[in-house]
Amino acid sequence: MAAAFLPFQPFASQSAVSEIFELMGHSHLDTLRMLDSLHALAVRLTTDKPDQTQREEAEKLLAFFSHDVREHQIDEETHIYPRVLYGADKRLAQQAQELLAEHDWLEESWMALEPLLSAAARGTGRIGSRELFYAVEVFIDIYKDHIALEERFIYPVARAAIPAPLAGQIGRSIMQRRLARQKRGATAVSGPRLVA
């Protein structure tokens, strides 16, 4: 008798906690790569009208920061930060509160950059300026620091605080939301491919 094939069930094992943080780490790596792309595009656009390649790059950046990053932050705010905010270490909870507030600041900064990138994607004139370049530089610097602090302080505490049974539920929740995005044709993180 042949063994029945069972589809892969991510986040169903004891390693579910590791799988969650691997996925979150891949999201951070993607964000760092896209920040580098944003910087390179801003440099080129300070002197040039966007060409087809630059318009396509602007489209990718728009999709990533408008969708993928927001979903990543939803995952953090729903599943990661509460483990630290409501933990025993009040000093770390305060730091978590400050980093969580940075999500709002990063969103506001992105909303200021988004129209400029939209203009680049449409190819509507030279959008480069010292002001744009400075705004991009500040956004990138703060974002990179934010990611480093999350990975150094928030993720280890949250990882230790998530019990294995709950990790399976959290992982499936994250995966379902990301699968829905993939089915709609949106961009996806470069980490493990989520297959229905």
C-alpha cells in the first residue's frame, strides 16, 4: 500500500517559532534591498528624467513600500510587539513602544515620498532635487536603524515569549494573508515561497 501524500503544513511543527522569525527576517532583507534600490533611483533622478527602466523600478518600489512593508508591519504589530510590550521588562517595553511609534513615522515619511515616486513611475518630468534626495536619505537611515533595533532587541524577546502552540496559529495567520496577496498578483517577499 502506497503512503498517502500529505501537503507541506508550514507552521505545524515545533519549529513554528523559527519559521515565523525566518519569514520576518526575509521581509527585513527585502526591505533593506529595496531601500538600496530607492537610494540608487534617487541618485539617478536628481539629474535625469526617468527612463523606462527607472519608471519600472519606481513601480516596484511603490508596490513594495505601499503593500509588502505595510503587511509586514501589521504582522509585527499584531504578533511580535505585544510579546514585548506586555512582558516583564518595563525598559524593553518602553523601547518597543518607541519603535512601534516609528512605524507611524515611517508611514508618514513614505506618504511624503510616494507622490514623487509615482511621478517617476509615470515619467512625468524630472523630479530630482536636493530636497527629495535628503528626504530619501533620512528615510533610509531611520529605516535601517529601525530594522537593526528590532532584530537586536524586539525579535529575540518575542521569539522567547511565543509558545509553540500559539506560534502555529500566528504562522498560519501570516501565511494566509501573504498567500491572499500572492493570488491577487501583488509582490511577495523573497523568503520561502508560500504555496497554496
